[in-house]
Amino acid sequence: MAAGLGFMLNDAAAQSQNRYNSGRPQAQVTSVSPVRFGVRAGLNVADWEGETMQSVQDLADRTNGTVAQRSRTGFHVGGYVSIPVLPGFEIEPGLQYSQKGTVLHGKIPVEELDFLNTNVTITNKAEYIDLPVLAKVYIGEGFHVFAGPQVSYLVSNKVKTQAGALGFNALNREFDIKNQVREVDVAVTGGLGYKFASGFNISAGYDYGLNTVDKNGSFDTFNRVVKASIGYSF
């Protein structure tokens, strides 16, 4: 009888504990998203900034504005890996091909030759492989900011010179200057973006070069690139 009474008491205690646990609020477990791979492509608006560009501006002032600096428009394309560290925080290493450089455009500052409409365009066509490592922080649903270091390896660097008069091309030549340009470029990059639930994402960023483009350090000129991208995470 004692054994039966003990069994009844234990059963009642177990049922009471179960009722108590069912009434308690359960702790919410926030999971970290899995590692995801992605592809990205977009537009580059590249330029140089520094000592050389100041010299160009001085030349433009002395020639009544007949020499002007323009951005080089190009593109970037590549892939990335999103590695979640904490909820709302990711590390994102990437690898991409990216076009950079600058453009100089001018006219011969001789009034007597204005009727010829002479013009010269010099385009620096720099092609890099970028390796950014971004820290990405999400602010609200989908919105995020990102920043991090970027190392770029120079694949090709050519200067294209075009000259014309009366609407005809008088000169169209390309020169390889890769051996005069620093092979490795270091920059910091940052920006903001939005990731959709479908995996598509858009972003806008800016690359700020930290070391001079010139291999010998004869002049202080740095890469600057504005980027607009669209990507997809698998």
C-alpha cells in the first residue's frame, strides 16, 4: 500500500511540474544563417586623385580650361562568400575583376587652329583583381552597411591616346605601362546595400586607395572608385 501511495504521489508531482512548465514562456533561440555563396557585377566610375591630378588642374588653368580630367567608366564582376558570425553580422571575402583608371581630354590651345577642332584624349585603362574582406552589419530588414580592407593585383595597365581634327582620327595608339605602375594596390572600401529575401541584393560603395599608383613613388596619385552593384546569393 505504501508503494502504491508513493507511486500516486510521484505521478501527481510529475503532472504538476508538466503543467507548470507548459505555462512558462519558452526562451527564443535565434539561429545564425548558413554560409552562402554569391555573384556580383556592376558599374565602376573610376578616377585618380592626388599630385598628378593637381598638376592637370594647374595645366587646365594655364590653358584656359582646354585640358579636363574625366572619370573612366568601367565594370566589375566576381563572387563572394557570406559567412555569418552573429545574428545581423557577417564577414564577406570576395574576388572580382575591376576596371579602374582615369581620362584626360583636351584641345590644342591655339586660336588660329580652332577651325580644325583638334582634340586629344588620353585614357588610362587599369585592370585589377580585387580581394575585399568586408564586415557587414544589418540594420533592420535587409538594409546593411559594410566596410573593410581591399587588396588589388594589377593585371594590365595601358594608356590609349586618341587625337583628331575635323572629325577625323589622326592618332589612335595604345601603350603598355604596366611596368611603371605599382602591382599591388591597397584600399579601404565601404558602402551600403539591401538584401531581398529572394537572395538578390543591391549595393553602392566607394574604394579609397591608400598607396600611390606610381611604382617608383615619383608622384602621389591614388585610385578612387565609385561602384554600383547587383548580386545574388545562392
